[in-house]
Amino acid sequence: MDLIVISGRSGSGKSTALNVLEDVGYTCIDNLPITMLPELANEMLQGNINQKVAVCIDARNATKALRQFPQIVAQLPDTINLDIVYLDADEVTLHKRFSETRRKHPLTGDDTSLQEAIHGERALLDTIVNMAHLNIDTTGLSIYELRDQIKTRVAGTSRQEMALLFMSFGFKHGTPHDADLIYDVRCLPNPYWDPALRKYSGLDEPVQKFLHKEPDVSDMIDSIRSYLDRWLPCYAANNRAYLTIAIGCTGGQHRSVYVAQQLAQIYRPRYTSVQLRHRELKSTLS
């Protein structure tokens, strides 16, 4: 019996996530009072409702109830497979989304501006953030990319095995907030400095050939693989359902893309769910 809790700040994409889960067969409940979570789990166990349920719990709940979230979750039966998914975006993006849609933020009022509401909402959700199994930063995601992430990483994940996401990114665009492990490959030879290769990415054969022949690139991949081989079983044994492994170079176009591609190929035969995302190439999960 699968119970997914979707949470996050207003404007982060929670409604989109619930819509995707509903489309793939989940019974979805928006704005569930936290105190009703154990009762909902018992209804699932008795077979009175669907065995796959997703609920949205966010700052619309009472502050006192939000603080009690860990204690309430502890009351859930062991036979419930619980996943807590937290969505967020940077405050500039959240402010822009509200300005564009002209929606009212649930925490705004006569004495609280939109910016203050967005900032304060994060603190209210601390207890949920600290217990989240998966964090998704939606800052740079289109609605279609977010749907893909929910469909493949959440709805499509076997509850018996950890799901891996390899992500390439560029440090000059900022580090990903939702990464569990970050590897810096800026020390590797850079195809960017070859004018003939600059227009290509790590997905293209000319760049791949350039990096494949460099011993340091192979050594870096082997080193990362050795670390992951040693520690992934420990993460899995600690009941981690998701792990995001980010590979960064300067611009996120060449080296990080190639290394992330190679690592995904290595681990796909070993894990049921291995996804790949190139943040700066604006690619969806593959």
C-alpha cells in the first residue's frame, strides 16, 4: 500500500505533481489536515479506499499540526509504504510565478507581503523538509519536465529499490539544491577550448571522442564509480528511496554531460530506476 505525501512552498508545483499521480491511478487529496493521516492509512489497510494514495500537506495546515508532523508519521502502520516528496524553487521564481498567475498566497494578509509570506513559509515546513525522501528543485523546470520527474521518479519507482538520478550541471549557473551528492569535474580537459568542439555538447560524438581518449576522464569516472559502489548499498540499507547524483563542470555543456552519461550507462543494468537529466541542456529525464 503506497502513500505519497507531496509538500512544498506555494507555487512550487504541488498541484502539477498531484495531477500526474492522479493520471497514473493514485487517489489524490489536496490540503489534507495532518491529523487525519493515520486515519487515512487505516482506511487503506481495511481496503475501503485505493491502495495507492497521494496527499498534499503544506502550510495551509495549522502551525501546531505542522510541528507535530514527525509524531503523526510515527503513528502510521509499518505496512504502509510512505514516500515524502518535497518541492521547492528559489524565492525569485516563486515570486514571479505568483505575479504571473495573480493568485493569492495563503499566508499573505494585511500585515504580510508576498515576499514575507514566501520566505516565512519555508520555516513552517521545516519538519516536513527534514523528513523528505525526495527533494525536487523546480526552479529551472518547465511544467512538462516536472511532470516527467514525478511520473518516472515517483510514480514509476519500485518501493523495493532505490531510484537513482544522474544530473549534469554548470557551476556558473549555481549548484543544484536537490542534489544528494555533488562531484566537481572542472579539473578535466575542457573541449570548450577547442573551437571545433565548442558548439557541441557531451551528447555529441566529437566531444565524446575527445573525452574518451583522455586518461584523466576515465580515472575520474572510475573514482566516482568506486565511491558509489562502496556507499550506494549503505544508502539503500538506510531506507533511502531516491538519490540524486550531480556532476558539475563550468558551463554544464561538455564534461559533466559526458560523465553523467557514462555513469548512467554503468548503473542502469544494476538498478531498476536510473534516470538522467542534463540541467543546462534543458533535457527531460531519459
